[in-house]
Amino acid sequence: DPRRPATDAKPPCSRGARGPRADTLWATMAPMDTATAQRLNELNARFYREHAPSFSATRQAPWEGWRRCLTRALDAPAPGKQALHVLDLACGNLRFERFLVEARPDLTVRVDAVDSCATLAASAATPGVRFHELDVVSAILGGTDAPDQTRAEADGHAPAGNPAAASAGGPLAPLQLAPCDLAVSFGFLHHVPGFEQRATALAALGAQLRPGGVAAVSLWQFLDDERLTRKAAASHPAALADLGLDASALDEGDRLLGWQNALGAWRYCHHFAEPEVDALSAAACAATGARELARFSADGASGRLNRYLLLQASA
């Protein structure tokens, strides 16, 4: 069926003999306490402030999954289209932007790059990029109404307002972004505490798309990796004790991970089981009117470290 999403697992609407839909069960779970979610976000913010240089040094090479996302997103480009407008949510050190320039030198690429850690982006200024400093998780949790702190990195990349998107609200509304062809978020959703907040972040990407545009996200499945599972088993209880956090306040799949044996360098991360991927896809499609375009696994030695989810806005 050509309408069925490209995937190496069951599509999110399949029920089979599983009884109640697993995606529905995820979506109806009790939400994470807001105070806990804010504390976990603050923990990650501190980690990136204090360890930006060492973290960036380990994040230079592109992921294989990006190539597949880009190929699928540009499968049927508009005739004569020579420009690509991209939104990168949680851009980090702009390595996706460098990948784009190298992978598609035939296109003029313009990027709205958003991140809460300006230090990471500042270390890798890239032509064609307009950087916006915003803590998206705090915005989702209602913790900030701060104006956008924007720095243009390319001549001629003027601010483009999007009053319709702003009036609709949402965590990206303060940025006044123009609709984009491709909205991505790689290596970020596993840092967003709580299912509702993750669903909101994904829907925010979908809401920024032009008709027919594509949103692509990576969903880390680190607990399917034996080495990373062992590391999490050691770091998680140590971090809970160090921080005075109650494990019962966290959700299934939540872990606190360490970093290069640095004392107290804890990060909050979430593992995405397939039923939650189903639920995220269903929630974002319901919120934006998009459809699931593709789903696949890639990256790491196993080729399955990340689950990729692609949504397409209605034309």
C-alpha cells in the first residue's frame, strides 16, 4: 500500500492481538510532576553549561540516519526549487548544518537554529544559519516568556515573521519563525522530561512546516544497547542518591547518565520504547493534521541506536 509509512516495524495504527492500543496507554499515563520536570531540565542545562567543550568534541561526525531523513524529505522537491529552509530544534554545535551544506551543495540552505546553550552554537558559526537562544523545555513547562535572543550568522538572512504561528501559541511562538521545508530535532527529545512535554515538542515542529513539509526526529533507544544499559545501571542509582531524587517521580524509561567519569556530571535521558513512538506519532498527527511518512532505525555499531520518526504536513 503506497499510503503506508516506510518502516521496519508495525505502523502506529496497527492493533493486532495486543489488546488496548499501547500508544493510547502511553498517552493516558499520569503526567510527570511539573516540579520534577523542571528540576530535570535544570540538571541538563547545567550539564551543557559546564561540559559544552568536552561534549562538542565528541559530537562532530554526522549520523547515518540523517542521510536517510534528508533523502526521504527531499524525495519529491518542487520543480526548480533551489533553496531549503530548515528549522533545527536543539541545534547543539551545528553539525547537522555542516552536514547539510556538504550533502546538498546544489541547494541554498537557510536554517533557523534553536538551542538553550549558546556556547555550543557559538563555537561553530556556520554560513546561512540564524541562531535563536531559547530553552524550549522551560517554554513548554510555562517557565519562560523571554524574548528571542537572536544572532544572524549570514548576510541577507533577515528575520522572517510568522504572525499566524505566533498567534497560535506554542513553545516556538516567541521566535516568530517563517514556515519551513524541513524541521528536525536530533539528539534532543530524550532530554525532554514527561510524555506530554515530548508530544508538545514534536507537535511544535510539525506546526512550523509549510504544506507538504517534513519533520524528522531521532528517538534514542539506549536501553536496547548492552554497553549503555550497563552504564545506566551504574550511574542511575548513584545520581538519584547524589541529587536526592525519588525514583518513583520518574517515568518508565527515564535514566540519569554520567559523563566521562566527571564527578556530579549527571544528565537526564529517556529511552523510547516502540509503544511510546506510536503514541508520539499519533499525538503529533492529531495536533497538526500531519501524517506519518516514515519510521526506521539507524546509528551506532548495531545500526539501531536511534529510532527515526518522520511526519509530513498536509499539502
